[in-house]
Amino acid sequence: MTPETIAATDRWFLQHGLAYFVPEQRAAVRAALRPRRVLPLLAATALGAAGVAVAVTLLADEISFLPSILWTGFGIVATWYALTALEARSIVTWALARTFRSLWTLMPMMTRALPLLLLFVTFLFVNAEAWEVASHLDGGELWLVALLFGTMAGAFLLVRLPEEVDRTDDHVDDALLLASTTGTPLEAAAQELVADPDADPASYAEVSGYERWNLVLVLVVIQATQVLLLAVGVFLFFMLFGAITMESGIVTGWTGEEAHSLPGRFSNISVELVQVSVFLAAFSSLYLTVSTVTDETYRAQFFGSVLHELERAVGVRAVYLALRASTPGGPTT
């Protein structure tokens, strides 16, 4: 394989959110994950987040802000480090662009997922206990609850989505290799390899290590973005529904305290309504995350087109590795 073909394929990988498929990128990530680089960053993040958390806690006079700001601080730094040092910017950028290009596909998903979800969650919304619990959460506690639901959803995705990737490389054959490399820099090379009886490019299909986690990260970003958009829809629905139905007298009766409502025509919009809507939207995000991975119909709607992208990535990678292995002195990983 010529250096020009390698360079063109590497660019194709980067343009399609497959940064870890490029050997040089993987080497940079390995270096960035060495303890001597990660441990000082963790220590600095802990000190910085603790300082901000203590300051906000003292200003707001609410101890609940302490764990939520620490949690958020570590999340922000981890995201920044992943996007920069861990070369994940192209991965996240492609996954987000892929998601927003196909926003129209969210409509059939919403027509299936949201009605059943809203039917279930609405019973909580018109429940006095839910209002009492949510309205008595201060800002830090509500923030912490939302972080808890979001973290649980993310952890669930990181546990289950690798299974989707593993299924993708289980049935790679010559037909898939030819189809996946069509329109890529390896289209001609794939045809030659498939025609060569001594070559077996499909044997390079198994994805592991950083490349496997590259595909998992793509799925996580796409899935999390879709679920977040649906959760925002749930929040807006309850804000509208509550503004129409939840008068300040009802809120006061359910919470046991005077409702903190906006003046004038917006008197049905209260701080308590916002708190309940945020609480139920955060809960709904966890419910939707689990449903879209475990329910077969949801999986088909959420992952149908994305799995095609995964198959294409696996096919191009298999041909790429087969060609690099056949090149004298060429690296295979």
C-alpha cells in the first residue's frame, strides 16, 4: 500500500469520527493516559473544584452545592481532556453532526417512545408526593439528582453499547467489505484483496482496544444526544401542562408551602413547577436510555442507520489492516 493511500485513508477515518483507527492517533492517546500525565491533572482538578464548591456553598449557604459542583467539575475537566489530549474532538464532532443531520428520524421515535413515557410519568406529575419531594429539593440537591440520573444513564450505555459493537464485527464477509469500502480510498484495493484467493481481509475484522472504544464513544454521543433531546421534550411538555392545570392553590396544598409563582398572567408558572419538571425529565432520560437499548423495537429505530455506519467502519478498517500487513515493514496496529 502506497503512502498516499495510507494518508488518504487516515484522512477518511478522521473525517468519519474514527480517530483511534489511525495508528499515530492511538499512540498519542496512549501517551496522554500515562499516570504521570493523568495524576497531576486529577489532583489539580480536585483542588480547583473543591475551591469553587466551597466558595459557592458559602455564598449560597447551601451545603448541597458542594458534591454537585465537585461532580460537575470533574465532568467538565474529563470532557475537556478527552476532546484535546485524547483526540476525541473529531469523534464527538462527527457523532453530533451525524445526529443533527438525521433529526427528522427523531419524530417516529418520539411518536413511539414519548406517549407511553408521558402516560407513565404523568401519573407522577399529578401526584402530591412527587411535588412535595421535588419542591423541597434546593438548587444543589436538584442538580445532584439530575447528575445522578445522567451518570446512571451514561454508565448503562458504557456497559451495554460495547455489545452492539461486538455484534457488528461478527459477520464480516467479502460482500460487506466491498460494500463498506465503496466510495472510500480503499475501494480498488478491497476489490483486489477479495479477488486474491490467498488474501483473507475478513480475518482483520475483529475490533478491539482503542478502536473498539472509538465506536462505543460514537454510539454514546449519538444515543446521549437523542435521549437529551427527548428529555427536553418531556420537560417542555410538563412545563406547558403544568402552566395550564396547576394553579397556585393546588401547588400550595400539595407542597405544604406557599407557591413561588410568577406575577400576572404567568401565575401558574412556579419555581415548584420547574423543579418537578426537571426532576421528571431527568428520570425520563434514564428510562429512555434503558428502553432504547433493551427494547428491540426502540433499538431498531435508534440504531438502525447508525449500525450501518459501524459496519462501514469495520469493513474499511479490515481492508486497511490487511493492506498494511501485506506492505513490507508496514505496521498493522
